[in-house]
Amino acid sequence: MTSAHNITNKVISLLNSKDQQAVFTARQFALAKMPLSEAVELYLYANEGQSQNLDKFPMMREIYNKLPQRLLLKCSRKTLKSTLLSNIIALNMLRYNHYNMLYVGPQETSVKYFSAHYISSRFESPPIKKILNGFEKDDVFEKILADTHSSVILRFVKDDATRCRGPATDHNVYDEVQDIDYKVLPIIKETMALSPIKREYFAGTPYTTDNTISRLWRNSNQLEWGTKCTKCNHWNFLIEENDPLRMILPHGISCSKCSSIINTQNGQWVSSNSDPNTQFVGYHLAQPMLPFYNQSKKGWAEIYEKVTGDQYNKAQIFNEVFGLPYDIGSKWISEGELKKICTLGPLNELIEKGKSKYQFYTVGVDWGVNMQTARTVMCLCGVRGDGIIEVCYLKVFKDFDYDAQIDEIAGYINGFNAFAAADGGPDPIRAIGLATKTSPQRVQIAMYPPNPPFVQFYKVPPGSIDWRQNRWNLHRTDTITFLGNLIKKQRILFPRWEDSAEALQDLLNVYIETKEGLWKQEMFYRHGEHTPDDFTHALNYAVCQAHVVLGNPLLSGPSSTSGDGT
């Protein structure tokens, strides 16, 4: 591809011409031929009025030069996110004709600030002013260039897409997307319905693992800037699994394994999600990995103080400095902990591999049912001789054909002679149907009663004459806590992350809520209205079944609420 420094003398002379049409022609040719990162450095100035230089931001060059159809930027603060977005918007308006963009932010003040201090500043760059033919419209909420007739409309949206209805666009840019309700994104996308282009760019700073940008990130190829330690050959990424706090040492950005200084100038983008069906190209940008900060004595001192001093709490460190989600004490399990135990390999190979190593199998089933959606989740677990449980099969059903679901699940229970438990409340009809097609002796109808006296127990109502009336009762909080402890101790293993992620997200959707009870503080496991937790219960049933068979005494005692009121 022709670089900016090799543009013919004729083009250079046209750019210096007083003939506006000649300047326009040369400008379009130059911008079409040069890598976008070079266009940024040649033509666009920063907000402070100086030319942009990417030498201290080497990871940015690939982002500019390989812009995809759908881009996601997961960023800490002060990583040039807004500058990058405004650069792309400005250059698109300059190099494309009749190219219509929509910029969306969550707050009116932030959208106005971006328009005035970022978009406008790009067009105030002296090299751009020389080759710019002015604006057809230039106000805080809409800008249209006079020569290309390309435009950007700026709108603010949080949980209502009304302000975005109407315009027809080719390219939508969402900034601070963590603060935009996930449900409005498909509505805003409809502005591109008539366009053959349909580009979408998302950017923001993650707060928790269940907000909008984290949901989008899970559907990306998750590119991390990796740097190999020259002393121990360990690859360092600023991710939870690499213990990022160990990389922040007084002498500089360091290897998390041997503490030697690493040179992030020589890093490269590495994908951490091998799923071939991802929807986004996602980049993670974090302050400590940028040479702009870690090669500056002052810059690094500021980062070290943020991370080790008392200025920021841990959540702020992860969000603002590392660009990572952090769930403040309310989450019972982290994504990093789950990824560490997704070690079994491809899902479609596990049943065959495990036939000779499991002592017995258990199955857990949860029926997620309402009037609008159906979501049944099942898991098949193999129990090894050392007590470790391997989830060798799992499935999320999303249809209303419960008879077909029951037949399929019954096939696994019968095929592996598995012990099973299925959700039986408030409507036990599906669990009863499953037990009927298998064996009432091997399939328990499970429920979480209020304040049960024991962690788990089998209840036969007085006068019961039929197994359909009996229930396996579990203390919801106690058994889910038991499950979480096993996960944290890596006593439960899962298929590789890309095969398990959808189901495991249910575990991440669960949070801990505490409130003062009559006699003591009470703890509950909750989930959001629009975030399912079905797999949590299917897994809980299967795991508790396994440990009852194994005779684990932790499941045989009184519950944590058994003494309330006494």
C-alpha cells in the first residue's frame, strides 16, 4: 500500500493548490492510499494543539490500519479512546462521500463535550484546515462537510432509544457503552437498516462482569496486548488470570512471574478467545501497558501510586487503571476463576473420553419458564475417583418443546445410569415427566423451600401415597455457597471456555445480597431481572447429588437458618 511519504509530487502539488476541486481530488486520493495511522499522524492534531504521534502508543497502529466491520474497545481511562473515535469519525467524513455516522453517548453533557472538544478539534488541525472546504452544517449535535456531504449526528441515550429514531446511517459509534442499556442497542442499530455498510463501533470502560460492555466483550475475539519476558519467556497480559497487580512494581511494568522489567513497546496483539463465531474484533487498552506511561518516570510513578496507595479502591484500580471489570464483594465467583477451570477441552469430545474414568454420573436440570421466553438448562457430570467433578456435557435449550427436551435429557440419564435432580417448583409437571421416563428412584424432584432445617433432605409429606408428592429439599443459600467453594477450590472442571461460556454466564449473573434479619445478618443469592441464573441451579442439583452419593458430611448437617428465632 502506498505510504504518505511516497505520494507523487503531482498529488503534493495539488494539495498545495488554490483550486478547491484539485485539493479535494488530491485529498481523497491521499487518504484512500495511506494507512489510517499515518493519516492520523500527518493530518490530525490532539486537543492540546500539537500533532499526534503514535510512537508511544504502538498498539494503536494496528487498530487504525485494520478497522473491522464491528469494533469493540475495552479501555481504562486515559488511553486515547475518545481521541481514537474522533479521529476515525473525522477521517471517515473526509475520505468518504455521503457517509452518514451516528455517535451515541449515555449523557447529554458528555456528548456535547465530545462534539466540542474532540470532533471540532480534529477539524481545527492546521493540516486539515488547508484541505478542508468547510461545513454545510456545524453545530453541537450535527456536522456535515460541504464537499463530501458526509455527516455525523450526535445523540445521547441511556435506556430509551427515542432520540435516535429517524436518521438513516451507515456507521454507528457507541461511546461509554457500559452506561447504555444493552436492550436499546438493537433499536439504535435499525438506523442502518437501509445501508449496505452497517458498521458498528463500541467503546467504554467496564465496571462489572454483567454490564453492557462486558456482554459485548464475551462475543469478541478478545485481543490482549501481550509482551514476552526476555528473562523467563513468560507472556504477560494485563488480565485477571495473569495477576495484574504483580505487574505493577516500583521499578516499572514487570513480568508477573519473575518480576523482571518488560518492554511493552515490543508487544503484539493476541486473541484470548478462539471461538470462530465471535461478532466483534475486540481490543483491550490499559494504562500500564502503554509505553506512554510505563516509559515515563513521572507517568509510571502516578500509576504505581494509584495501584499501591490509598487513592483508589480495588474496584477503581481494575476499572480506571486496568480497564478490567470488578465486582465489588457482591459477586460470589469471578470470570477469571471460571476460566481457570475450563480445562477439559472441546465439549463434543468429552463424553467419549470420560467413559472409563468416572465412578458414576449425575444430571442437573433447571426449567427457566415464563410467558415470553423458555430456557431449559441441563448438565451431565462425571465423578472421578478423587472426588473431582467434570462437567462432560451441558446444553441450553431455548424452545418451548418441553416434551422433546425431556426425551433428550432422559436419554442421557438412562444412557449413563445417572443420578439426577430436576427443578420441581413451583410447577413440577416437567420434573415429574422426566422421572416418569427414567426412574423415580434415580431422579429427584428438587426445590428450595423457605428456611429449611437442614442443608438438604428428602421430604415425604404426611399421608403421601405417590412418589410424585415427594421432594428433595435444598437450602438455597447453603448449597450454592457449597457449590461456590468447590469451584474456587477447582474441584469442578468444565469444557473449554468457548463451549461453556453461555451457560457459565449464568453463574456470573448471580450476586450476593445481605440484609439484617430478626436475629442476624442474612445472605441471599440473587440475579437481575433480565440475566438468567438457570445453569447455577442445574449445576447445583448435579453437584449436590454427587456429594450426597459420596457421603459428604457438609451436606448432612443443620442449615445456617435452622436456629433462627430460637
